[in-house]
Amino acid sequence: MPRLRRGRSAPAEGGIAKSGSDALQLVVDYVKQETLTPLKGLGRFLAFGIAGSLALCAGLLLLLVALLRALQGETGSTFEGNLSWLPYVIVGAAAMLCLGTAAWRVVKGGGARRRRTKTTDGGRDA
């Protein structure tokens, strides 16, 4: 039966150099974990956000063209002659209304609400 040695550890393989190399590798792995993983999530967030924005823009463009076609074709003789430009103004105003609504939601959206609830002093300025 082998005797156990007390107070001594097994002989270190590689010594301080091995320990330093392990520590460096640990730091590198930690930095990768804490930077690359969130960046991958951010990339996925941006990709889906851009794809969704493009889809919404294409849908809005089709709706605006449909509105223009409806105003030009289904209103009879209302927009003929000197008023032939009016459907374009109406569609442009509708487009500006959509853009304004989108910009307003970006500025006053959920992010502002979340920032407001994080205040600890009840919303009063110090």
C-alpha cells in the first residue's frame, strides 16, 4: 500500500510558465466570451431590424402607390384637368404623416419610458 505524503503537492508540470500560460488563456477566453457573444446578439438584432425595416418600407411604398392609383382611377373626373396634381400631393402628405409618426415613435418610444422608470428620486431633478 502506497504511503500518502502530507503537506506536499504533486510536482508541478511546467511550473510558473505553465501557470502563466493558463492564466493568459483564461483571460483570452473570458474576453472572447464577454465581447463576442454580445456582438453576435447585436448582429442578429441588427440583421432582423434591418430586414423588418426594409419589409415595412416596401409595404408602405406599395400602399402609397395603391392610394395614388385609387385616387387617379376611382374618383372619376374629380382629379382631371387642372387638379391632376392633387393625388400626388395627397399621397405625399400621407407619406409625410407616416414618416412623422415613425419619427415620433422612435423619439418618444419605449426607451424613454424605460429610462423614466429607472429614476430613483421620483422623477424630480436634483
